[in-house]
Amino acid sequence: MTKEDSNLERIKYAPYRERIITAEQAASLIHDQAVVGASGFTKAGDSKSVLPAFAQRAAEENVAITLITGASLGQTTDADLATNNALIRRMPFQADAVLRKTINSGQVKYIDQHLSETIEQLQEKHIPQVEVAIIEATYINEEGYIIPTTSIGNSAYFASVAEKIIIEINTAIPLSIEGIHDNSTPEKQPRREIIPIHTVHDKIGEPFIRLNPDNVVGVVFSSIEDTPALLPEPDHKTSAISQHLLAFFEEEVKKGKLTNSLLPLQAGIGKVANAVLTGFKHGPFENLTMYSEVLQDSTFDLIDSGKMTFASGSSITVTEECYERLIKNFDQYKDKLVLRPQNISNAPEVIRRLGIIAINTAIEFDIYGNVNSTHIGGNKMMNGIGGSGDFARNAYLSIFVTQAASKENNVISHVLPMVSHVDHTEHDVDILVTDIGLADLRGLSPRERAEVIIENCAHPDYRDELRDYYTRALNEAGGHTPHILEEAFKFHIRFKNTGSMKKA
């Protein structure tokens, strides 16, 4: 069988075979000022041909789009779009350094959203409606519907409403991936029904993405693998965070609050959360489950070790080594995985019902438990809130982790008098963990929280100054949440002026 014949085998719906075009031809079908909804969730299942082709087109023509995805894109797609002035507006999440600069300069209008809310915003017409959908597929079934690849994100909704649909068939994805997807789109409010997910295993939808075949204007082939995640080996800080957290869970089990299976786990993306989860391999826990957004290396390490029995998410984002192991042996994992649309994986209703233990990463937090997970120095966007807010507000346990201090000579403290930007208020935070220790904030007043956070989480280089600030705030300002407003951001101001948060 020739390569062309093999590609055609992935199109079971004959009329689409007449619509096979190049990525460049597909890009030409996207009109200037279009609102484009593209597949892709944290570098997985994203448009690897058409969006890059549109970025190249924008280098030569004055065209630009509003781009809505599930989360961040892989390759250099966001960077290329930003560099070529191809973006007017971007939402709901990104993680690209080049795009980040254009966002912080004001060149690209960035809407940082809770990932569970994008579809609701579209359904209610609070944001511009999707006109063109670009969806990556493993193959197309006999009815013209899409079998997705390594993510679902917002793809099912985009395909259901777009006037033009472009399908990217990725031949690098094995056909064995079919069956792990569970697509469904809740009705608009107020006619919305209960989401009937009672365990992480439950499936409520269909293994394909429905669409109107008449709206498909082109089918493009690609064979580009997902961009691998870059996850360094756990270091002494991430290992210490993991150890503090494991000790906490062991104590909760001893008290009878949890069993050795805990409750379904959720973990944010990145090296800290991944290292923390990897630590569960060495704990006394068993029959673990996951109800999360992104399934990272740690998910598959725990499955391979026998510690985890099932994982639910919206995408699979792993390192190159893990990807190789996973794709080559996918049949071994199929009965242990499900991928869902992100408005289901992140649905507050389901998160509360299942009693999720949410573990997310903070950029910084303050002595009262407010968390900043998006901004550097109060004004510069890093990546976005992602799904951390969906889980933090609704979890059985809302946990945030970060290092106590960073950079050479610990010139940045991540425990501060007041955060420079608030994404998660003290009301949504139960546990804070640094490499120094763990603060259990449940049932504590703000004044009690301050003492516990300073003593357990702050780096020794900053603990005395934080104690001094809190004591003076208590005596000079008082109130329910004592602050000296003139000094609340002194750590940030000192760093801006001197390059260090430490006192001279």
C-alpha cells in the first residue's frame, strides 16, 4: 500500500476525499479578522500544519485572526503567529515566550479565562463566535465525524458551530487511540442537565466529534508529533515539596479522613506538580485515580508502577521518552484512560461531586494565603490561570505548591506580605507547601494563617522580616487582616530597584 493509499484509509467518509488540500490552501480559506477555534490543549492535539501556514501567509499579507483554543499550542505556532502580527486576540491560555512579550506590550489582546468557561462564554455570545474550526484528527469515520488525537479541549464545541471546518489528519497518531475519547456538549443555561459523572471511570458521551459534513471545507494531512513536554528530573526542592505533601496525606489517612486510595487527584502542569505526583510512587498509597486536565509523565509512571488504576483528563502532554513508550504500547493503557472536553474535565459540579484533591503551582503567595499564579511583578502575564481556579474553588482539598525562594542566593521570596496579583483568594486555598514545609490553613482565621505560613513555608532568609512585618501590622494597623499598606509590596519594590528582595 502506498503512503497516499494509507492516508486515504484514514478517511472513511468518501465525500471528504474530494476535499483534500494542502495546509497553504487551507490557510487561504481563513479570512482576515476571522474568529478561529483550533484544537490543542497544552501542546497536545493542536494544529501543526494549518495555523503555521496561516502564520506564514501573514508574513506576506496583512491578515490577522482572533484565536481561541483549548489551552497552549505546541511547536512554535503561537510564536510565529505573534511575530507575523497574525493575532488580534488570543484566549484562553498560552505558554509561549514570544507571544507573552506581545501580550505584555499590548500588541495582542489576551483574554485569560478559567478553562471551564470558554464554551459557556461562546454559548452565551459574551465573546465573538467561532467562524472557522481547525481540528486535528486521528481519522474520519464513516459518517464524516472526527476521531480526535491526544486532546479534546474545546474541539467538540468548535466543530459543532463553525461555518467552515478544516480537519488535520495526523498520521503519526496510532489508530489504537480510538476509544479513549468521551465527547459531549452541555446545553445552554438554563436548560442544562446534571453532568452524570459519579466516578472518574464514567463515560457520558461519544468517542467521536459530531459535525455537519457540509461545513468541512478541507482535509489536510500531517505527520508531526506533539511537542514534547520539558520536565527536568526532580531536584532537592521539588523532592522536598513532595515529601512534605506525602507526609501530610499519610497523616490524613491515620486520622481516618482519607483512605490509602485518597480521592481523585488533579495536578497542574509543569515540573513542580509533576515531581510532586511522581513522589506518590514511593508512598504507601494504592489504587489511586486521577480526574484532571493534563495527563503528564507522572500519570503514566504511576500507572506503570501499579499505584494508579485510572486517569481522566482533557489532554496527554508528556516528554519525548514517555511519548515513545505510550504511543508504541497504547493498547496497554486504553482501558485506564479517558479524555473529555475541558468544560467537563473542569466542571465545578463534577469536581465537587468527586471530591477532588487539587494540586496546583503558585508563582507566589502571601502570609494570609492569597495566591498569584499568573503575573510576574504584578503586571506581566506569565501563562494564565488555566484550570487552577476551576479546581481550587471546588476541590475537597485545594493545595498550592512552590519553592520558598528562588534564583541564585535566593534573591526572590515566593512568600510575601501581599501578593502582587491575586488569582486565588485565601477563601479557596486549604494547603500551602514549599520546600521548607507545609501550612494547613483549614479552619484558621487570617491572623492564625499568617503565623502558620511564616513559620512553616517562608525561607529562613526572609522569615524574620516577615515576622516583623506581621507583628507591626498587628500592632499599628490591626483589623481582621492586618496590613501596613505603605509596606505591603516592599519585597517587590526592593527587587525592582535592586534585583533582590533581601534587605541590604
